[in-house]
Amino acid sequence: MIGTQELIMIFAVVVLLFGATKLPELARSMGSSVGEFKKAQKESELNLKEFEKSITEPTAPKSKVQETAQKLGIDIKGKTDDQLLDEIQKAAEKPKEVSEP
């Protein structure tokens, strides 16, 4: 771990190399560089999480038939569009029960 004496020595060398007038500009550029690095790091972490999610949960685009069947409460897993159409027709042919107030 760097101690107090080492930090003072490093600061003195930096002052000698760059001069006292260049230190604020140097600190400003280092601060903006660190900020850009952190921003890029967060963005890459978000992209990685989205990629991992897309791998673990592949979402295939649903056809209109699948969307309609799902809205009607029909289970769409493992069924073809033709099977779903048959179930949608059966659901449409059933008379709706009317509840009396």
C-alpha cells in the first residue's frame, strides 16, 4: 500500500515534470478520462446482461395466431398454428355465459 511519504514524493515529481500551471489541466483530463471509462464500463455490462438474457430466454417472434390464442387463454406451448386455429374456432363457437345481475 502506498503511504503518505510515497504520495508526497509522487506529487513532487509530477509538479516538477508538468509544472504547477499544467496540473489543473492534467487533473481535469484525467477526471474526464475516468468518467468516460466508467460510462463505457456500465454500458458494456448492460450489453453483456442483455446478451446473457437473450441466450437464456430465447424469445421467438409469435405469429398472429399464437398471439390471438394466448389472448383467449389457450396454452400455446408445443402446438402448431393449425392446432391453435382449431382451438380458437372451438372457443369462438362456445356460447358465452352471461351472468345475471
